[in-house]
Amino acid sequence: MIKCLNGGCPKGKEICCRECDEIETCDAACDSEPTTCGDSALEVME
């Protein structure tokens, strides 16, 4: 999972906007690439 570090989600989600199932209808969604935006971190799921 790619985690968003900036905490800007209005619904309190912590996942990267690119992985969010609500990205199409979210006005606050980030459209930056997670690899270059500087606000994302890869979190290993076990």
C-alpha cells in the first residue's frame, strides 16, 4: 500500500489518492505521481 503522508484527505483516509476507490469523485484528490510527489511512503502489508 502507498500511504499519503500529508494528511489532506477530507475523509480521513491515509492511502495514496492513486489507490483510492473514490478518486473520481473527490475534489481534494492529489493527481501527482506517488514516486515523485514527496508525500508518499510505501507501507508493506503483511
